Amino acid sequence: MRNKPLSVTIKDVAQLAGVSSATVSRVLAHQPHVTEKVRQHVLNAVNELHYQPNRVARSLRLQRANILGLVVADVQNPFFLAIVRAVEDIAIAHGYAVFLCNADEQVEKAKMYIDLMLAENVAGVIIAPSRAENDPCLACIEAGIPVVLIDRTLEDAQTDTVIVDNCQSAFRLVSHLIDDGYTRIGAIFGDLQVSTNRERRTGYEQALLTHNLPCAAELVRQGKPIQEVGYQLTCELLGLPEPPQALFCGNNLLTKGALQALHDRHLRIPDDIAVGAFDESDWTSLMQPALTVIAQPAYEIGTTATEFLLQRIRGDERPPREVVLNTAFHIRGSCAHHR
Amino acid sequence: MRNKPLSVTIKDVAQLAGVSSATVSRVLAHQPHVTEKVRQHVLNAVNELHYQPNRVARSLRLQRANILGLVVADVQNPFFLAIVRAVEDIAIAHGYAVFLCNADEQVEKAKMYIDLMLAENVAGVIIAPSRAENDPCLACIEAGIPVVLIDRTLEDAQTDTVIVDNCQSAFRLVSHLIDDGYTRIGAIFGDLQVSTNRERRTGYEQALLTHNLPCAAELVRQGKPIQEVGYQLTCELLGLPEPPQALFCGNNLLTKGALQALHDRHLRIPDDIAVGAFDESDWTSLMQPALTVIAQPAYEIGTTATEFLLQRIRGDERPPREVVLNTAFHIRGSCAHHR
DNA sequence: GTGAAAGCGCTAACAC
DNA sequence: GTGTTAGCGCTTTCAC
């Protein structure tokens, strides 16, 4: 085993400053009742020794680490990645480290990570699950740790939630397609156990109904929100006796699969089939033509959630809040007037 | 403040099993010299109480947490993201959590994170910096913590390194362009302080020299490896009196900027200009035409580095190793026979 | 206003 | 083979 050089402890500082470790602790915690002179001595000693408090010891003593847990369903999804960055930015600014957990669409992995976070005494947790399984998250609430949910709601969890208006956003996009003259609009969604996907489908259906168009069950498909499934579901739609004129993709990974399918069949966008999708990605504007999308305020979701969490950690006992953030609608070349 | 319910400690287990906490510790550490009968009693108690060792207390006691630090230059870069996933997978399998730090191309941020990691007693660190600044990383080595560098080498740091053969890979790609008949090949690279970028440029130059082509200084540009800079550098090349027939992009973010620039000027690939690039991204095969790229074995870099790090943590004192992994060359539609 | 001392949960040296 | 105990570095009563 490598031998780690001993680091400078609070005792070293106390000794150099000629006070007790209790006093050093008080000074660093910005507590009152410390003489200004003593305070200066302590601060000088801290600087001289480059003292950095041992976060582990503090965690053990306080039974709470200055760490925020963050569980996302898939870090490779740019939507979640933007959230990760936001949470990190805010957390760091408040002296918290972030324990990032990539559940990777697996409930067992999420559970394992949450147990790990609890064992690390995290101060609070932000969870952005993609599945309906709620067990892991509830464990945190049971453990008395503040929890903020993002991206989707959870029926059995009464806790702060930050989401977007999925239904309204989907309604807007599909309505736009209808206004462009498309009447036969296919749609692919992620698992319907997830509130997000249910709401997006509802928005899709309501748009059709509002414009007196039929909701053909054959035009709506759902599956695991990954690229391969997007590819397959799109192939199914294209194989229909009467294939759709336009396609609504309910998630950015499904979108990638769908585009791959259209590409492989040499279908031109929007001439052969129009496309509108949920989620902005860095390649959506690079495409030829660029993709019409609903952009979620991912970064803002992250910052809002983190601020809520920090409030709870500080002891805020208000009843749970649900914040609904606005999406942005970017109309680009992937849909145009039909025919 | 919320009051956290008391968690079950090693003492509770000891009491239920009718042994001392030391024995429980021994059983859980898989130490020998424990009667099978006692062992069973302890394990039963552990299961019954759902005991989970407090990782914080263990860290404090051992002066070393079961946490691996991972510092990447930019998590939004798919290359680093793949590494993140790899490190996580291996670490978790060995009972380690991962403390992910996104340096975000900022040395100060990297330094701050590294201080934080040291204060958290991480067992070891994997660093994938994008800048030449080496200070933060050296702090770990000084602190006696095992360090594995990935993606690039660091002259003043004698420590394990996992990289790819950037020079050879660039040589291969540029040679391919030359074989296709392109003689005037522009190139854009990230900062030349970074070994990776220097090597890629060397490969580019050697390919030209080997094929008896001139190395025109005007055709080579470098800057911060971000999309905006890629855009700008490409515009500069296109603005030359005699613009390049082909473009070699030395990094995936530069590539995105370059493609955006070509797109904005309505240049067709490969008819107007051919493109070859470093790094596979999820959109490179989605493009029309798909992009010819050198794919780095990002996941393998991550797994290799993590395995090295775990060996060092276990006390391996071998001299530092440098592993060079192979890249893959995917020839696609973005370059074709010239004229 | 400051110090002494206990103790967070765990491991490892030392008894027996 | 198992128990007793000290102590990791910190915060926080409780004295004075």
C-alpha cells in the first residue's frame, strides 16, 4: 500500500494559532462569540498551513456529507447531460460536490447507486428516472433525505418536482404539422409507464382531435427509448399499407433511430416524410434539412431542481412544489407545407 | 433541519449476533480466523438488519475512501462520455464509487475539483485533461495518490498512461485522402500544448511528406477544441485564395463546427470538399453522406485506465506503464475519389 | 469567549 | 478465534 502523507488537521491549526481545536472549528463555521483577535490568529494559521477541512471527518460527525446525489437515466442522452452540468454548477457554487449516478435505464443499477449514496451520507438527491419503477427513489424519502424529482412525476412520492409541459408541447408540434397540411401523422414514444411519454401522447392525440382528424391506433407506437427501438418502430410505420406523411418522435434517441431508418430507405425529408421531434440535440441543427424540435430547458431544469434541493437541505419544510417550465419550439426545414 | 433516522451500525449487528463489532468487521472483510458458525451468525444478523457499512466512517478510519476520482475535460464530448461510462462500470464492479469532475476546459475548475477529491480521500484518480496545464494533476501525485492519465501524456508526470497512436492514425487518414487524389488538404487542430493535438498534426505532416506533397502552413489552423472555433477556422481555410480540396478535422467538436461552416456555405461533401475526422460520434454515421472517421476505443481506454488504477491502489509498485491502444478507421462517403 | 472531552462508525493492534 | 480498545478529524455540548 502506498503511504499517504499526513495532511494538516484542525489540531495543527489550533496549535499554531495557540488556541483549541474547538475555537478553530468555530471560526471556520463563522460562529459568533469569537474575539476578533483570536479569529485573525486562526485565519492566519489556516492560510499558513494551507489547511483544508477533512470533508470525510466532517461528514461522519454531522451525519451528512456536503454531497448532492444526482441520478439520471442515461448520461449519453444530451438532455440529461445538460442537467448534469447545471446541477454541478449550482452545487459547486454552494460548496457541494455532486455524486453522479448513471442508472443506464436499469432499475437495479439505480437502486444500487441509491444505496451507495445513502451509505455516503449525501445531503440530498435529485432523481431523473426514465422508468416507472419508483422503489429506489422512495428509499431516499424514507431515509429522510430531501429529494427533488425532475423530468417526470411520481404518483406515490410527495416531493418537489421540476418538469415541462409535455402535453402542451406535443400539442403544439403536432398542430403545426397539421397546419402544414399533414393529416396522417405517425408517432413513436417511449414507455408509457413514464408520465412524460403518456403526456406527450396525450398532446399528440388532442391535437388530432382538436383538428377533427382520426386517431389511428396503427400510427402510434411505443417502446424503450433507445435508438434501436426508434429504428424498428419507424420501420413498422413505414411498412403500413398507408404509411404516415409525417412523423412525430417523442424522444431524442428515438429520433436518431427514426432518422436512420428514413436514411436507409432513401426517404427525403420533408418531401417524402416530414419529421418533428421532442428534444434538441447538438446535431439537430446540423442535419440537412435541420430538424423541427421542441427544446426542453434542460439546464434550467437542473438549476431549479438544485436550488429547491438546497432549500430543503437548509430545512425548508414547505409543502412539496411542482414547477412546470416552458419549452421552446424551433421550426426548421424537416417539416414544410405538404405537397 | 430534517432529522435523519438513525441507521443500523456495526454495533447493532454485533449485538444481534452476540459477538463484538471487531468480529463483524472481520467477517465482512473476508478475513480468515473466524469460525464458520460465528460467521453464519454474523451474516444472518447483517441480512436481518439490512446492515450496510457506513462508507464515511470507513473512509475516515482507513484514510482512504472507496471512491475513484475521474477528471475529464468536457463531459459533453462523446469521447469523454464513453470513458466515463467505462470507468463507472469497472469501478462499481469493484465496489468503488466514481467522483466525476467535469473540468469544462477550465484549469481553475480542474484544480478546485482535485482539491475537493483530495479532501474526500479518493483512493485514486484518472485524469483526462484537455489542456497542457499540469498543476492540478501533479497535486495528486504529490499527495501520494495513484494517478492514471488518459488521452494524453504529461512530460513532468511519471505515471501510468493510456493513449492511442494519434500520429499513426492521422497519418492513415490523411494518406487515404491523398490516395483518393486530394493534394491540397486543410487541417484544423486543438491547442498544440496538448500532446494529442501535436501528434495528430505530426501524422498529418508526415503523410504529406511521405507522398511528396508540400506542407503549406496556410492550410493548418489550430485553436480551442470547441465547435465555434472549428467553424471559424474552417471559414478561414475556405477563404484562402486557393481553398483546400479536403479537410482533416482533428477533434469531434472541431468537426461539428467545420460541418456547420460547410453547410452554411452550401458546399457539398465530398463533391466540393472532402472531409475526414478524428473521433466517432453518434451523428457521424447519420449524416448525408456519412463521415469518414478515426474511431478511438474510448470505452476500452476507460476500462484499461481503471484496471491500472485499481492495481496501483492495491499496492502495485511497478514502474509507470504507457499503453497505446489501436484506433479504428471507418471509411465512409465524406471522402471519395477526387474529380 | 474559550477549552476539555465525548463521540460519529469503523478498523486494526494488541490482549487473552 | 474473539474481545477490548484506541483513534481517524471533526463538531458540539458542557464547564469555567
